[in-house]
Amino acid sequence: MARPIRTLLFSTLFPSSVRPSHGIFVETRLRELLKTGEVETRVVAPVPWFPFKGKRFGEYGQFAATPAAEVRHGVPVVYPRYLLLPKLAMEMAPGSLVRAAWPAVQKIIQEGFDFDLIDAHYYYPDGVAAAEIARRLGKPFVVTARGTDLNLIPEHARPRQRILRTAEQAAASIGVCKALMDRLAELGADPAKLHVMRNGVDLERFRPEPQAEARAKLGWSDGPWLLSVGHLIERKGHHIAIEALVHLPDVRLAIVGAGPEDAALRALAARLGVAERVQFAGQVPNTELRWWYSAADALVLCSSREGWANVLLESMACGTPVVATNIWGTPEVVAAPEAGVLMEARSGHGLSAGWRGLQARAADRRATRSYAEAFSWAATSAAQKRLFQQLSGLAVGAAP
């Protein structure tokens, strides 16, 4: 029997004990792949350097508090620190990542884990840095694109050039939706090296709970509730969900997440006179989100940019349909009436119209769950394993 494929996962998007939800979608895909029993891995997850710990420093304090190394779900992870300077971050990030990660990568090899290939996530700067590390080692590498790395960053000339050079050097590029690989091809990448491997959903973690029980657990009142989940930043569109309440006087909204827009969103709710109908829940552990999805009548996702939004399938797996903006990979997720509806416009009016359309359909929550069950991780893990098997034979010094 052939030995397992050995990979090095390289990405700044990876959780830690300090930031357990950061990049959890990368860790989830890895955990599902490891369930095949045919892959072994180590993780190098660089973290920006910052000198001071403490809540008053926000996310920067979390960077400082991140451990140098830990084991997550049986996988060894190291978190080397890389330097970023204001106004120079975009240009200097790839080189800074290489300088920080190179000693950690060498140590992993010296300790006996001579991996076959690098599995990098996020094209810029992570994929660009992975290309240089792979070049030094004479090993193949794969880059997975996840959204902003291809639908926003290539608008800048220098990063676009480096992304295209990385796509040329990579053994393969993976997109979590077809729209991202179409974009990479439009930029000039070789279509023969592009693969679509959508994210799946953990159907055990995200399962329906009785709505009445879920509402009692959360202390929700009767009546329709919408749920908006995600980092509190502008592009996630929580402000649009708040604005929609002006047109939906009988509806309440729960917002799950934390981030720099918290104060601005609270101020908006107060200014619009809907603050009493908005619950700011803060960060909720991924393992507890099923209660929120199950309690809601619909998940709303008002993002301006998304590759493949995991919250959509998580909600559907709990039997809750969605109302979402019609962008990038989202139509590939919301592709049937039982899944939900796509908004005609990214606005409060657009969301309120989408909600009314969803109500008119009277979606069966069991049908919504059944729809999500078609998105298990099995197909994606199998495709990823086949690709890695194909490429591992190219690794210099790979054992038979």
C-alpha cells in the first residue's frame, strides 16, 4: 500500500486557539481531506507581528497572543510572525511572508516531514509567497482562490502581475466556485490548470434544531426573525440588513459577528429608529451557530463580494433558507427555490423584496435541509486527493 501523500498547508487564513473562527473554512476543508486517511499534513500559518497583547489592541492584540505553535485536531500548526508596515503592506507582504516562514518550513523538513507539495490558500500574498518557497525546495504547489484574492486584489497592477506569474508557476489552481476560476482565466491563466472544488458543509455540526427550542434557548420573541452572520465590515452588508428593517416593520434582526463596524452599525440602527429590533450577538462559536440558524426564518447575506460563502450552506443545512446578493459564486450555491432567493439589488429595498418573495414561496425547511445534503464534503475531498496524488509524483525526493 502506498504511503499517504504529505502536504504542507500554507496560509495566513487558519484558526488558532486565540482566533478560533479565523479562516475556519480552510481548516474545515483540511480536516475533511484528512478523513480519507490518505493524506498527512503540517500547517504553517503566518501571523502579523505586533508587540502588545490585550483586548484594548483589538485584532492586533490577538496577533500578539497567538502561540508560536500548537496542535489543532491532531495537526501540528506553527504561527511564524511576519512584518507588515502601514501603506507598504500590499507590496511587501509576499516577501515578508517568505522571510518569516522559511525557517519554519526548513525545520519541518529537518524534523523528518519531507512533504510532497505545498497546499496554499488565498492567492495574494499567500500563494505568491508559497511559489517562492516551493521554488527554493523544488516542490510543486497548488493555490486555492477564495474570493477577494481574485475579485478585488487584481485591480492593482503589481499584485495582478504577481498573481498571474504564480498561476503560471503553480502545478494547479483551485477555486471554491466556478466564477473565481473564470476570473483567473480572464486574467490570462492557463485554463488547463484550473480546477473548481466547491466547499462543502458539515452536515453533523450544522443540523436542524426545533425552531421553538432554538428561540427559547436564545431568548427570542415570537414573529419573523432574520439572521446576518459575518465579520462586521462594510462588504458583508450588515448595514443593508438594518436598513431593510425600515421597510419590514414586523421583522427583527440578529447580527452575529464582531469587527470594526460594530459602533457604526449600532449608530445606524438608532438613527433609523430600529435599534429595539436589532440584536447584536457578538462572536458566536462555530459549534453553536446551528441554534441561531435554526431559530431564524431566513439567513440574509448582503455581501458585495464573496467567493463561496459558507454561511449559506450552514444555514440551509439547519433547514433555514437564505436571501442573498446575486454575486460571484453565490448563484452557484442558491440554485433552487428551496435554497432561498437572490436579491435583485444590494439595498434595503432589495432585501425586503427578497424576504417577501421568500415568504410567498412558503419554503419547506425539510426541503431546504435536503438541498444542503447534496453539498457534503465527500466529492471535494475525493477530487482534492486525486489531484494531490497526481502531483505528488512530481516532488523532488518523494518516497515511493
